[in-house]
Amino acid sequence: MAAFEILAAVVAVMLVFYYYMTSTADFFAKRDIPHLPQTPFIGSSVDVFLSRRWRGKVWQDWYNYAKTNGHKFLGVFLGRRPMLVVCDVEMVKTILVKDFQHVMDRGMYFDRQREPLSANLFNLEGREWKALRGKLSPTFTSGKMKSMFYLVRACTDELESYLGGEVQKGGEVEMAEVMAKFSTDVIGSCAFGVEANSLKDPNAEFRNMGRKVFEVDRLRVIVMMIAETMPWLRSLLPMPLINPQVKNFFTRTFNENVEYRERQKVVRHDFIDLLIQLKNKEAGHEGTDHSATGIDEAILPAQAFVFFLAGFETSSAATSTCLVELAHHPEIQEKLREEVDRVLAKHGSITYESLHDMTYMEQCIEETMRLYPALAGLPRVVTRDYQLPGESPKAVLPAGTRVIIPTYAIHCDPEFYPDPMRFDPERFTEENKKSRPHYAYLPFGEGPRICIGLRFAMMQMKTSLAMILRSYRVTPSQKSEYPLQFEPKSFVTRLRGGNRLRITKR
């Protein structure tokens, strides 16, 4: 009898769980929204569920299916969670700008108590995000970039010295790793006020921690999927999203450097200076409702941490990938080198002002970010019930509904970019940019939540590329893989197998 009762209880639990996992299956149907069916427990794609394919490719399939069938959007499921894929650039503009108040947040999981580094500008929501964004924006103006340029330039000198040593050893380099070291040194200097020494020391702690941030094992992928599809369940699981070693290192490094600067009255005109100013300002307003202002002192290390995440991985990946494309397109490389030589002859050296004259370089970077955007899609979540414009009165997305703008799919749409897989910087001449919709290119996002550090990223990328092309030539390595392939398990765009190149002195 006891065995029967246990069996009945197990069956009952399984039935309840099955009902819960399938209870959203009619979400889109009852709202007259075109959609793909839901497979119980899995959602609309087993490839996403098992991380068998890079999600950008899966979203591209959905995007193409929607456009082929004349749909502006398509309903899909991540597990049991409904998600709307936006497949029309005019609607992209509406969601990112015009109706921003309805679709304001990114819907990313964060837990300020258990994982304080997750409470950063990228993840924060509502009034808290808006207040913090307003406080941090002044550090990313053109004037602030110019005042920080000397820090980036110093790291570029170290990069030139490092590459010179590699040339003497034979010139075979893993460019993705080289640019990751360079970016680590830049962000360590500008965001944490320390010399990371990644280019000098193969065992540099900053670089090791940077690797750990992006380590993606199977268990962590499962936890991330749970956080994305069932955030209520994620809060019950003990495994942190952020490696505890990473959390302790970045928090300790930030706090130690703030303490040192305040004690020694050091000013470097960088990101950490602004955070110190915010900390001191908030200290003078004890009792303030920090949930309204978004400047709780405890979350300041998280802002330096997200600056590291955003600036390190995206800039290093874009720069190394650009170099790979230049290696495989020597005629484009020579044209870019001619521009670098001409501009540097005019300015005398690599200066902040000289970067602005390198327009073809900017085209090459933009084309790289078109083909290899840092994020496969821009995540959003409905913050208040949202009637889809021009659709059936039933087409109302309730608050909490996930929305994805498939950046990679839009960037590879032949309607906007003929022969889309071909690397062609001419797509980004001023004339050609005016010939297509503005929202057909979204490497940094758009609207009020556009990437706050885009000027810094461009400065970092252009400075390193100018130095490399001034002094070296890059050609494909016999060990390199081309066309480049995406790493399916990564939540940011990462390439499988690295970017090996051969580098020689001019």
C-alpha cells in the first residue's frame, strides 16, 4: 500500500509539473500572434535547449521563417517561457525608441544579495537603471575619452613591444588571445586603475580572471538557461552564475584601489574616478532611497566589473576578428594601411585626433561588427502591458513577456546587405549607410539603452589597429580556420578555435 501511495504521489507531481511546463502553450494563439509550436519542456528549439547551435543562427532561422511568411514578428518559446522575435526594422525602432517605456528592461537575472556583481548597469531595471545611467554617462563623453586616451596609448605601446617579440619567434600568433591580453590591460588601467600586465606576464591574475568570467561548462549553461526561462527557480539553486573567485578578485581589486586613491589623493581622469565621486556624494546623503537614485554604494564594484565585461570581450573579439578578415582580404588590408600611413603622416603619431580621420578603418570595424556582433540579439522584457502597434486588439503582451531583436539575423539580411556573408567595408560609406534603414545595424544597440561605452570601444579598437597596420602585415596561418565558426555554448558571440594569424614586420 505504501509503495502505491508513493507511486501515486510521484505521478501526481509529474502531472502537475507537466501542466506547469505546458500551461503557456496557447499564449500566442489566444493573442492572434503568429508563432511556432511549443515542445513540452524544450520550447521551440532543441538546439537552443541543448546549446547544440549558436543561438544567433537559430534566431536567424526564425527571422527568415517570419519574413518568408510576411510576419513582422514571431512567437517562440524558451522552455515554457514565451518570447517574441521582432522581424521588422520599423518595429525594432518602435520598440527601442518610440515605445521604450513599455519595453524598457532587458529582463536579465540579477541578485544583489547573493551576487552583487550582477547588479550592474546592463542588468538593472526601471528607475534604478535610469538614475545610474544618468550618473555614469558623463564619463563616456568625447572629452572624457580624450582625457583617458593616454592610458590606452600606453597599453598600445606594450602591445607593439609584445608583437615585436612574437615576430622574432616566428610570427605565428593566436590573435584572439593577444587582443584579449591587450584589452585586459586597457580595462584594468581605465576601470580598475591597476597595471594588469597581461602582455608582459603569461600568468597575470587579471587575465586568468578574465578567462574564468567566460568559462562555460555544461552545468553553468544549465543554470543560465534556468535563470533565463524560470527565474523564480534560479533563486532556489545554490550555484552562482559568477565564479566566486572572480567575484572576490574584482570586488577586492576595486575596493583596494578606491581606498588607495582616496588615501593618496590620486586622480587619473578614468572610470574609477567617477565612481569614487559617486561614492563620496552618496556618503553625504545617508538615508537616501537608493532604489530610486540607483547609486547604492554597494553596487559600485559591479559597475567597474560590467565595464570590464563589456570592454574586454567585445573589443578584443572585434579587433582580432577584423584582423582575420584583413588577412584573408589583402587588398582591403592594403587600402586601410594606406589610410593609416596618410593620417599618421599628417598628425605625426597616433593621437586621439588622428583616430577621427581614419574613416576607412571605421568602415572595416563596422563591417566586422555586422558579421560578428557582440550579442546575437538584443534582449528586452515588457515592463507594462503592451498593445502591438497596428495589430489585432487581442495582440497585447502582458508585463514580463520576453522580446528579442535578432541582431545577427538583421545584419545578415540580403534585403539590407546584398551577398551578406561577404566582408565588404564599402557597405559603410556615408552614402551606403543612408540607403538602408538606420535600425538595420545594431552592434551597440539603440535607443536609451544603447551601449554606454561605444566611444571607448571604438577608441580602443582603432588605436590598436592603427599601431598594428603601421608596423606589421597580417596573413592567414596554415593553422587558421576560415570561414570562422561560432561557439554554440557562449551567451556572447565567441568564435570556435581562436584566430591564428601570421604577423610580419613591414
